[in-house]
Amino acid sequence: MLNAIGKLEESQRMALQQMEPKLRDVYKTDGSWVDINEQLRSIWNGYAEHVRRQGLEPDPSKFATQFVDENFPG
């Protein structure tokens, strides 16, 4: 998400590159993290819609943190 809006720092970009093997496994794809970004955008859109239905504004940083914590423990 942060990459899509131009807010991804270089250190974060490098971390994502290192996570590519796990991302490929989770999403059952051969794509790079940039390719997988489209799948993540779909998940974000669902999250944002859910949060807005609760009368709240979605927080990109909170979403990213929760997503990583849930899908890449440890």
C-alpha cells in the first residue's frame, strides 16, 4: 500500500524484497512483491470498506502492521 501511494521507504522496500519467498508461498504465485501488490490492494479495499461501514476511517499504517503480524509471525 505504501508503495502504491509513494510513501514506501527504501528500507521497507528492501524488507519486502527479502520477504518475497514467503509472499510467493502465501499467495501461491511466482510474482515479485510488486506483482503481489495488486492482490494486497484487493485485501486493503475490503478492509477499508469494512472499517468505513463502522463509521471509521481506514488507517494504512495500521492495516499494513496488522497484515504483516497476522501473515508473517516472528
